[in-house]
Amino acid sequence: MFINDLHDILVDDDLASFGDSLINFVYSIALSVVGGRFRGGRVKNRVLAEALCRCGLRGLLEGRVDVHVKGDAAEALIAYAWLSGRVSLNELVDILVGNISADSIGNFDCEVKAFSALLKHVLVRIFEG
């Protein structure tokens, strides 16, 4: 994997579209596990955008980009990692469950921390393979 390949993944609209559904599904499972009851959730682009920046990936996106573009990039990366078999659904859920608590649901900083951990794990797995 090269940096140019990573850039191509981050800006892939199809991966981002699939990743949006995937990450909301993963997040909903994590919320259900942590909260002890079935629950659906949506991850805000603002959370994903900040997590992407904290992982040092912002520099791979060209020019001025808004929160939506950065959120899409995070979703594309997660989708790529799952679709390519670098991470499993259970891994993604476990990382979120390990980084959120019932008290932290909806807390911006806690969610950014959880998704930063998820993105870092995904990056490691992508570059291992």
C-alpha cells in the first residue's frame, strides 16, 4: 500500500457511500452492547471528520475540504478495510465498545476518541497486509 493508494481510497465516493451504512451499523451494534438494549445510532460527520484529523489523515485530502468530505473519507477508509478483509465486523464493534461507555454516548470528545482509535486500528491493519 502506498500513500497515493490511500488517497484514492479516501476520496472514493462509492466506498464512502457504503461506509456510511457500515459505520452506522457498527455504531448501532456498539451502542446496543454498551447500553444493554437494542439501539440504532448515526455517527455525525463532525465526529468522523475530527477523528480523521486526529489520525493525521487530513493532509491526504487536497485543498479546502468541509466536514462532509472528511467524514466521507473516514467512512471510505473503514469500508475499504472491511471489504478487503483487513478487519472484521467484530473487530470494529469491539474497538468502539472498548472506547465508549453508556455515560459517554452522545459526548463529542468521547465519540471522537472512539473513532480515532477505530481509524488508527484500521490504518495499522491496512498497512500490515
